[in-house]
Amino acid sequence: RAGRRVSADEALAQRLQDTVLTPLHAVATRLDSLLALTREPPVQRRVAETAAELERVAAALRSQLRDLQRGDDEGVVPALRDRVLDAGQRLGCVPRFAADAAVADLDPGVLADVTAVVGEGVDNVVRHAYAGNLEVTITAGAQVVVTVVDDGVGPDDDAPGEGGLARLAALAEARGGTSEITANPDGFGSTLTWRIPG
């Protein structure tokens, strides 16, 4: 199978996300929890100011990481990556994105469907999932598979069979494939899996 399109800048961005930004958020969360341990206004004010400063640093870092991930490439796969990064910005996170090199060579009609799936998938996470993390993977080989994973509230078991997710199912069925959204095994969030023959 063809390798994933991951540039050096994207790899650096992911390492910084894992080793700097995520721990930074953890520190900010611990600071917030300290506010409940004191009733002294000067201490509360100092802790709140420090937490706010950490959030400003985190926001600046997120912006730099998005710039690293975007790069200067043109084409369908970079456009998909940018769509995912935009969703991450709305969620306040730096999302993970990976696509096989072969994705760029797919039939234009299939690429249009993949674009629709990624767009609807990430928009659904932004609108409904209350997620803090987002991961999108696109593979192309014997099957074309798009997965959109979040750590939000999970799928709505009572959701009607209409709207964007139903349209994605129809796109998959028209190509002999399937589309489903399932709860993640750890109980946090959901995974959209859209799969058609390659």
C-alpha cells in the first residue's frame, strides 16, 4: 500500500501537539481545579491570570502548528487537510490528518464523494460532538476508507435516518459500500467509517 502523505513539518506539528500542547492543556486544567481549594481573592486572581496566560500561549501554539500542517501544497489532499484543520480550529484543537498517497489518484467522482464525506464528518463533529480531539484518516487500496474519529459525546442513538449522515450512507451504497457511525470502545466519542470498493 502507498505510504501516507506526511511532511516533515506535519510530523513536527504532531510531535509538538503531543509533547507540548497536550501537556500545556493538562497544566491549565490543574490550575483551574486549584481555584476551588482557596477562598483568598488574591490567590484566586493570580491563579486565574496564570491560567489565562497559559491559554493565550496555547492559542498561539495552535496557530503555529496549523501553519506547519498546512504547508504550500495544492490539490485535493491538501484541500482536505485544510478542511480538517479548519474544523480543528473551531474545536480549539490541532487535529490529526493522514491520507495515503494513492488518494490523489482516485477517480474524480470518488474524490468528490470522499470530499463530501470528510466535510460532513468534520462538520458533524464540530456541530454536535462537543469534542476536544479530531482525527481523520483516508486510505486507498482494495478499498477506499474514510474514518472520522472524535472524543466527544458519542453518536445519538435516536438520530433520525435523514440529513448529512444519511446522504453519506447513500453515497456509499451507490458505490457498493457502507457508511456507519459507532461509539468508540473507550466510551468517549464516535467513529464515522465510510467504505467503498477501490
